[in-house]
Amino acid sequence: MAIRDEDFGAALTLVEGDEGVSSPPVVARSREPRDWQSLFEQAQARADQERARADAAEARAEELSQAEMAAHCKAGSLKWQLDKSRDKLKAAVEEVKEVRRTAKDALFLQSEVVRLEKLLSQAGVESGRRGTMMSLRMEVFWLREALQASEARKDTTGPVPAGALQALKAASAAAAGRDTTGPLLKENARLRKALERSQEQKDELTALRRKVAALRRSKRPAQMSPPPPSARLREVLERTRKQKDTNKALRQEVGSLNRETRRLERENRRLRRDLEPVQDLKRTVRRLSKEASLLRGALAGFYDQTDVIASLKKRVLHLEVALGNSAIRKEELEAKLAERPLLPAACRRVRDADKTIESLHEEIARQRKANARQDKKIAQLRKAKGRLSKKIRALRAGNARLEARIVQLRSSRAVLSKALYGSRSEKQKRSGTERKRGQQRGAPGHGRTQRPGLKEKKERRNPPKDARICSCCGKPYVVNGERSTHLIEIEVEACIRRILRTRWRRGCECPSSPLEVIAPPVARLFPGTPYGTSFWARFLFEHSVCLRPLSRIAGWMRDQGLAISPGTLADSQKRFVPLFEPVAAAILAHQNRAALRHADETGWRVQEFRDNGRSSRAWLWTSVSKDAVYFHIDPSRSAEVAKTLFGDTDCTVFVVCDRYSAYRKLARELDGKVILCFCWAHQRRTFIECAAGHARLARWCEGWIERIGEIYHLNDERLKHYDASREHQMPAFDAAQDELKKAVKRLFADAEAELADLPKKGRKAKALRSLLNHWEGLCVFVDHPQVPMDNNFAERALRGPVIGRRLSFGSNSEDGAKFTAIMYSVVGTLSMNSIDVLRWLEAWLDACAKNGGKPPDDLSPWLPWTMSEKRKREFTAPG
């Protein structure tokens, strides 16, 4: 055990024996000798306080978290019970109201039934017997039989009294005039109306009863039995009794519902009382949450005191070093003191110092153990903090993923909502002008439209003859010219075309001539049917041009006086396929020689596919050229279907289409015969959908949409100076061409530069990446001015069939789908060439009928690009 010189007082003096030199007195330091011990005590007390505070904070935090969780669970349960009770109370109140209304109506009906029974009793009719009018008719019948028997016995009994005969005639006339009285009560809802009419019939019934009573008094056979009771009235009374039972049951149900309502009200009051502790508990939870946050802060402060603990450790090390030095000095002193005896006081002080040093060592050992426990606790807390930090990071990552998913779903919802409920036009809103719609004041008009091609039917109208004679002198009026006016009328009606063929018999005896001659029969399109070509032409026109479903066509023809079943029209569809299939094939062959075509597809329905265990989904494909349109319905949307439309092309063709992958596969398989020209309208739509549901991207997307609009404007300016017949264009065209090329090049360069600074999975990057991935097909129009920038021709061609699909829900059978595609192709091609479709159909079907129900062999007079101009004018609509 080491001690220092300062531990000995001034009374201790060391004296050498031989030299007689004594050691100088030890001077005490101004600082207290036990300052380091107080420092250790303070450190230990502080460490104990912090440890106790940390344990208390942990226990309090755990207690608060459990209390908070229990409070939340109880609050949620009570809230759910309150909501359920409110719903039950609301439903019970509505049911009580409904029952009260029903009971009120039932009570009124019961009072009406009682009043009706009183009226019947006043009229002298028993309620258990038959109806009054039926009993009166039976009495009249019995009286007639009695009169006939009296006439048979008139010689013995005498003539029938005139009063009785007149009463019988009056009763017969009254009974004959009332063939039916109507049901007194068909349903409970009509009971009130019948009871109200019963008061009006009271006087009439009373009068008839009096007449019948008079007839009874005059003459009634003895064998006549009383009229049987009325079954109708029994039914009324039976329903009345049932209604009484129903009313009684309803009253009982109303009582039970009232009791249930009162019980629910008591339950609601009880729940409200129970909710008051919940509110207090919520306030307590909030207060405890604040206290927990404060304790967490204090605990965090405790974690920050590790520097203080480290400094204390350093101080302990310094003290140990000092103690080590003191031990060395103690050994030296003991060696010196061994030579000389020490004073008793000095020995006591030395022993006290040893004890103090031992106690200090024990305290240091305890402090080390406490520090070790504190280090262990800190390590555990650090591990818990690490686990919580990892969990928090995982939760934040999950939250980020959920927020991204929410943003994605919101954008998808916005896109779908816009597609379903939004405007069908994608034009940008422009500021309106002050110009009003319609004809402007002061502007020259075009006058009435002249219609020289309309047939004229003259109709002469004169005033009546008495108006053409002078009322004074009686002389007739003379003609003084005429006044002419006209009205435009349309008459559409069905008629029967009856054909009378006169038979001519030979009038000579020449055996070489036929015995009889007759005109040949009129050619029919389909043998065995009574319908002519005009009927079938009208049917095809209504179905393919007016886009009417078969049921509506049948209804329209029924309104014209021609009753026909929709099934007849449906069965006839497959008959027209071989008649129009050559025309559709000629249209496709004509398109295969075109250098520019448009392609698109849309959904279709074929209900027959469902019977085969597959989906009814099909696709309507279209190919549009300059003067022809071709449709094809197929259950597939693959590149093989596109190959049937564009695979037999005779030259290199520019196909304007959207960015569907089937067209790109088609271009790869045909190896250069098809050059894809992607639609800028679809690319513009990508930027529109990018901004849907993301307000922060609206301005960015609008900027790119405006740049695409600028490309459209420059292309329109270029096309103003473009002449396809010239080999070399004008300088104005060249200048517009250079400006367009610069704008397109600048657009793609800006897109590439902006994409490089964006993350790969952002919405902006997706839109720009789509623009850059299709740049080759989007830039075809720059070097080929004849190629349009968008696919609007095909979109417009599909508009009519889409309307027909919405009206008829597609096709019922595969034959019907084929018929629909062929007719849409023929009708669309004729309309593109300004040919009157109805007139062409009538002529075509008439030619097929004359050819034995087959299409003509030569199609050149029927195709718009091969028929002569004179024939084309014949099929052109007049006016």
C-alpha cells in the first residue's frame, strides 16, 4: 500500500543518527487531502442517478407504449361498436317509419272496408253472397223464365201485368247495359279506388234493387232458389280478413320495433357514457405520448453522456497511477522507518491511511464493475438502436415503395378516367374570339339550295264549289290565273310488286312454233324468297351505312308496314358473302398497288367464340389507301394478320401506323417492302398521359406538346409549297424543308440531352425514351412530303364501325363477322369515291339476280377506279 508525504502531518520528523541531520517538516498543501475521493463519490452518485433514470425511463416508455396500444385498441373497438349501433338505430328508425306508414294505410283500408260493408248492408246485399250485379242478373234471368212460363199459361192465369213486364224490361236493359262491373278488389293497392267508386254506385244499385224487388212481388216461381253468394265478394271479404290479420301482425311488429328502438336508444346512451372514459383515455394517451417523447430525449441525453464516463475512466486511471506512485513511496518510507521506530501517532496515521487506501481500492473495484455493467448496457442499447434504425430504414423504404405505387395508381387512374370520361378530342384549349357562330350580319348568303334532280309531282287544289259562286247574285267565279308553291316531301313505304304475265296461245296450226308463249319470270336474288332486290338493297344500306342493328332494322320495316323477323335478316347475312367477296378482294388487290397506306386496329366481339370455350374478343383491322378502305375481322392481333393485309404488296409501301409491335415484326419479315411511318399524334398522346395525375409535370409536358405542335405547323407550311407533279420543287419549299429539318433535329437532340440527366425509371424518362426509340419512323415524313405525320385517316375510317359495334355489341357468328367486314369495305370504298351507296347496291344486286344469284364476271364497271366517268355520274348522288 503506497502513501504520500502529504498524508503525514508536521509532527512527523525523521532524524539520522550519525550525521545528526533531521528531515524538514512536511508542509501541508492548501487543497483538501480527500478531494479525489469526493470526486469518485460524485461520479458514482451521478452514474447511479443516470442508471436509475435510464431504467425508469425504459420502464415508463414500455408502460406508456403498452397503455397507448391498449387505449388505441379499446378506442377502435368502442368506435366500431358505436358505428354499428348508429347504423342499427338508423335502420330501425327507417323500418319503424315504413311500418308506421304501412300501418296507417292499413288502418285506412280497414275503415274503408267497414264503410263498404255498411253500404252493402244498406243496399240489402249480404256480404257473404255474390256480387250485387251478378245476383241482379241471375234474378233477371229467373224472372224471364217465370214470364215465359206465364205466357205459356196465359189462358189459365191471364195476361202478365204491364207493370211487371215494364219492370222486367227495365231491369233487363239495366243488366244488359252493365256487362261488367269491374273487380272490386284486385290488389291491396287498388282497394281504395274501388271503395271510392262504391259510393257512386250506391244509387244505381239501390234503384236496381227496388226494380228487382218489384218484379219479385209481381211474379216469382215457387221453385226459384235464392241467388248464390258472390264469389268475388267472398274473395273481397277474405282479403279483408287477411288484411285485418296483416294489420294485427304489423301492429305487433311495430310494437316490437318500438321496443327495439327504445333498447337501441338506451344502448346508444350507454355507449356515449362509455365513450367519455375513452375521450379521457385519449387525452391521457396524448399526455403520456408527450411525456414519453421527453423521456426519450432524456434517454438520448443519457446516451450522449458517454464522454463524461470516458473522462471519469481517464481520471480513474490517473488516480491508479498516483496510487502506484504512492505505493512506491510507501515502500521507500517503510524501508527508512524500519531503521528507526515511529511515533505512535504516525503509526496510527499510517494504519488509517492503509485502511483508507484499501477502501479506495474496493471502491475502485466496485466502480469498475459498475462501469462494466454500464458498458454492457450501453452496448445492448446500441444494438437495439441499430435494430431499430434498420427497421426504420426498411419501413422508410417500404413507405417509399408504397408512395411510388400510389403515385403510379393515381396516374393510371387519371389516364383511365380521361380515356373513359374525358374529352375525346386532344386539341389544346385556345383563347376564344369575339366572333359569334353561324351566319355573320352583313355577310352575303348563299340563298336557297337548288335541287334540279328531284322529281316533281303536280297537285292542283281548288276552293269548294259553293265558295266559287257569288252569294249575292249567284253567278260563278271565272279563272284568273294561278299561284304556284312547292313543298319537299319524302315518301318511304313498302309495297307488293304483283307481276302478271299474260299467256299467249298459238292461233295457227304450224307445228314448228310453240303452242304457248309467256314472258320470262322476274329474276330473284335468292330462290324461294318473296323479297326483291330493292328490299335487300335497303337492308344492306340500313345495316352498313346507317349502322342499325338487325332488330332495329326489323322494327323500322315493321313501321313501314312490312313485318319481318330479325332472324330472317340474320340468316340472310351468310348469303351475301359470296356476292360481295369478289368486290372486297378487288379492293385489297387495288390497295396492294398503292405506295402509301394507313393501318390500325380496334376491338370487336364475336359471340359465337364463347360457345367454343374461348373469349369473344376479336379485332377489326383496317387498311386505308387514297381511294379505298379494307376491313378484316380476326380473333388474333398478331403480325400474321397484318401480313394478310400488307404481305402481297407489289411495291415498297409506306405504312402509317401506331407503335404496335406487330407492325415492326411485319416490317422485319417483309425485309424492306414495308417502311413504317409512326404516328406523331400517338407520340403526343404519350406526353399527355405522362402529365395525367401529376400536376408538377403538367408544365413540362405542355412544353413538349407545344414543340410537337410547332413541327405540325412547319410541316403544314411546307406542304403549301409542295407539288407532287413537279420533279424539282420551288425555292419556297426548299426553305420550308430546311427549317423543318432543323426543328426536328433540334427536338431529338434536346430529348437526348435531357434524357441523359434523368433517372431511368422516371415518368419523364419514359416519355423521352419512347420518343428516341421511334425516331426513325417518326422522321420518315421529313424526306417524303407525301407521307402524313399522323394516322388520322385510319382513325376516321374506324369511327363508323366502332359506332356500329357499340349499337350491336359486335357480331353473333363468325359468318356475321365476315359479312360485316366485307360490307364495311365495300360501303367505305364507295363513300370515299362519292358514289351513291343505295343506288349502287340496287344495281349490283339486280345484276347478281340476273346472273343466277352470282356476282358478275366482269367487275370493271362496278369498281370506282375502273368504271367510266359516265357510269360514275349515274351512281353519283344528285344535287
